[in-house]
Amino acid sequence: MLEILIYSLASVLIISLISLIGIITLPIKTQKLEKFLMYLIAFSAGTLLGDAFIHLLPESIKNGFSLQISFFILVGIGFSFGIEKIIRWRHCHHLTTKQHPHHLSSMNLIGDSFHNFIDGMIIGASYLVSIPIGIATSIAIIFHEIPQEIGDFGILVYAGFSKRKALATNFLISLTSIAGLIISLLISFKTKYLIYILIPFAVGNFIYIATADLIPELHKETKIIKSLIQLLLFILGIGLMALLLLI
């Protein structure tokens, strides 16, 4: 159990530190940054789907496929859809300024808090299944968090936050993953049933993020060469998850 605690805590701390990545993007021109992010998003989509179908789903159905597994996969998809709706649910005719940051920042922070909290719970449950599955899931989340955190930093700055305040806020929000991890481990140490909920939930969560959030962004690129590079990186993301089976 101590080994699981060390691995899982290390994973969520690394993921929390990624929230500070926004600062290194400041000297980079927007056009170059967007090109880099599109390639990273392609790789991230591959790792999320690879982890879902190569690691998590096989683990979920190891004792047989059931209606319960289908239900919690759908709950995972529905949760991700709901979080996106929370972030975008309010519409305001006022411009976003320092005096009026409004929902652009507040709704994003609320959604990000839920997202990070669930990430922590998923990481905890993954390590309880096995160390290799925990590592694979953590890697998939890390590659997804890089473009996510860069985007969150940009939203907060645009909403009127100073760069220092945006970084500090992003980091504090990311720490909700630690709370999710602790709750996941505490419950799971008393009953293993949470694992049977969270693993298929993670499958649905990852499938939604990859197919409804990330891949549609990739379709904005229409140039053949860049599209092929994205496809290659997408395949490489899946390939990385396959290679982790050797751990």
C-alpha cells in the first residue's frame, strides 16, 4: 500500500506542477504555439484512447463484461459532457475585462476543479489495480494536461488576471487532484467496489475527451502534410500505451 501511495502522490504532484507550464509560453509567438499545440493534442488524443482501450477497458472486463460496466462508461462520457456545459453554460453581453472577468474565468475554474478532482480519483483507482496501469493512466493524463493548462492560463490572463495570479490560481486549482486521490484511496482501502466504478468511468471520460474535445480540434487543419503528421502522432500516442504493456 505504501508503494501505491508513493507512486500515486508523485503522479498527481507532477500533474499539478504542469499547471505552471503557461509561463514558458509567454515568449513564444501565438502562431508557433498553436502549431505546436495541435501536434501535442494529436498525440494526447492517441494516449487517452490507447489507455482507455489497451489498459483500462481490458481491466474492467477481466471478470466478464456486464451492464454495470456499460453504465459507468456512459456515466464517464456524460460527466465530461456536463463539465463542458458548466464551463460554457452562461452567456454575457459584457466584454471580459479586469473589472468584469465574469464567467470566462469563474466557470473555467469551476470546471477545471471538478476535472482535476476526478483525475486524482482515477489515478488512485488505476494504481490500486496495478502499478503499470497507474503509470499508463498518469502518462495519458499528463499529455492531456499540457495543452489544457496552457489554454487555462491563457483564459485567466485574458479574463484580467495578472500573469502571476493566473499561474498561482491555476496551480491551486490543480491541487484538487490531490484531494481526489486521497478520497479515492481512503474509500478503496475500505472497499474495492470503487475501483469497479472508477475504471469504466475513466474509460468513458477518456473516450469523450479524445473524440469530442481533442479530435474535432484536429479537423481544423486541412493541409495534407500537417494532417498526416497529426495522424502519425495520434498513432504514436496509441503506440506508447501499447509499449507500456511491457512494463
